[in-house]
Amino acid sequence: MKKTYSLLLLMLLSFTHAFASPDENQTKVLMLISGYGDETRPALSYDLEELAQSYLVLHDNGVELDIATPKGGAVLVKTNKDDLAYIQRFKSIALKQLKNTKATKDISASDYDGVFIVGGAGAMFDLPADSATQAVLTDFAAQQHIIAAVCHGPAAIADVKLPNGKFLVEGKKVNGFTNIEEHAFSGEHISMFPFLVQDKLTQNGGVFVNNDPMLPFVAVDKNLITAQNPSSVPNAAEAMLLKLGVTPKQRTPFADEATMELIAEAKNNGTVAIDLALSKSPQMYDLNYLALYGFYAYALAPDSRKNVELDLMEAISQHFQHPAYEAALIKALVEQDRNLAANQALATFLTRYPSHEDASTLTALVNPSQPHS
């Protein structure tokens, strides 16, 4: 009897051991971020919003996540977006990891199913230049793991080579922060970059595909996922989930993500899409991102597309009020000879901001033949 009891106990322990650690086979992804930025150069850091959004999408779908930087240790954690609920949630989960990131020299690609490379200006400096980081990314590529890189993140894999000596990106559809977006948004930092993402990917044989500036776009080619800009990040994370064999759960889009997707819809289906969306679910969208698009897109568009962007700019002005935005709209309307609309926009501007320093200049621009005091 004692012998039988012992045998049963042994079987029970073996059974319990087999099922006591369900996480042993859990999908695991490495989040790779820049550690270049600090308090003296905060603008040259990883993008916290990109990290938070991609981390949460993967985390909420049961993926185990580590965060690594080239040197390891604590990284700069910005607080300027702490009013966003998803940033607060991310920090409640991952702040401890940001205070002690793993060093890439201690990373083994075989421990992970994939790597997700976050953008931000810092990704242009340490991720492509650090030998340990390049070595581990080369291992990820050689082992045919899933590699995702967003915004400036593709800078990290632009020079990575496969065992056959070819560049990882060679012959593949690739995407990243475009040259147009660099010149529009990278400011003084662009002169500091060792290269531009689009140029380097193309130089190394990548087939660069992209959307209009600021709009989301994700390129998927075999196990390589690359995404254009911050608004593309959540879709890139979900594309990674699909490659990992995980069906993404339903979720509420992040406000900036939803806003840029709304812009894309309006470009395809007409500007009334903006009016309808904001009348039904205004809380889903970020008017500042909407205005940011309207303000820059017209200026960045080629001549053949300016009227399309101006239509959007006008539609957005019905929902967003700011003198700089409205002044830019008036100038664009004049440039495109939309004189009636320019006069109407000017009348609105003068009613809202009668003492504004640009009032007389705009009046003269709209009505050059009339005398002005």
C-alpha cells in the first residue's frame, strides 16, 4: 500500500510539474529601444509613446516582454505625456523595466520569438552603431525570427546582413520615417543624423514603400515588419502578433492612431467622414493631431495634391480654432485662388482675433486691391 501511495504521489507530482508552468512556452518578444537620450539631450531619446503603444498591444495579447538598450540600465523616462491614460497604464506595468533595461550584449536571440524596435531620434545614433546591438540583431535575422521596426527604428536593421552576405532588407518591401517627414519634423537633429532612414534602406537594396506624410503605413515582407511613423505603431504590433500566430484581441484605438486613420478615410471617402466621426464619437479623436495634420500636409504636398489637402484643411478648421492654423488656411486659400472661401475665412479670423498681429497682413493678402490702414 505504501508503495502504491508513493507511486501515485510521484505521478501526481509529475502531472503537476507538467502543468504548473504554463508560461514556459509563452510567446516572448524583445523590445529594443535607444538609450542615447538623457537629461542633457532629451529630444534624442526613444519615443515613449511608440514604446507604450506597442508594449501594451503585445502585452494585452499575452506576449512576455523584455526591454533592452545597447548599454543596459536605467533610461530617461519622459513625463510630458503623463496625462494620457495609456502612458499611465504602461508605466504601471513597465516602469521597473525602464529603470533596469537589459544590455544587448547579454541578450540571446534564441530566447525570443521576435524583436520589436522602437523609434525616436535616439534610434539613429546608438542602435546602428553599437556592435553588440548589431550582433544580436544579426542573430535574430539569421534565426529567421520576426523583426519589427517602426519610424526611426529601421535604422537599426538597415545594415544587418544575413548568413549569405546579403543585407536583410535587400529585395524586401520596407518602410520607415520618410525623407519628407524627416525634413518636416526632425528640425535641427537631421543634420546630426548619420544617415536618413529612407536613404539607407534604399541604398542597401530595400524596396521602399510608403504612405503620405503622417499617415499610417506598415510594410510586411516575410518575417520583416517595418512601419512609417508613430501613427503606424499599433498596427505594426498587431502585424507582429499575426506573424507570431496570435490573433489580436479587439481593442479601442489610441486617440492619435484613430485620428490619423480618420484622415486616411477622409482622403478616400470625402471630408464628411471627419464631420460624421466627430459628431458620433468625439472622445475617440485628438483634435491637436487633426490640426497638426491639416497644418503640415498642405505645405508638404506636391502641387498636384495641394487642393486635396486644402479640402481637408478646411474641413478640420470647422472643428479646431487657433490663429496660427486659421492664418495658414487663409494663405493656402489665396494661393489656390479660392477667393470666396478666403474672404469668409478672413471674416471669421477678424471676428475671433480682431487685435491679432497678422490681421492687417492677412487682410491685405486677401484683398490686395483695397486700401488698408
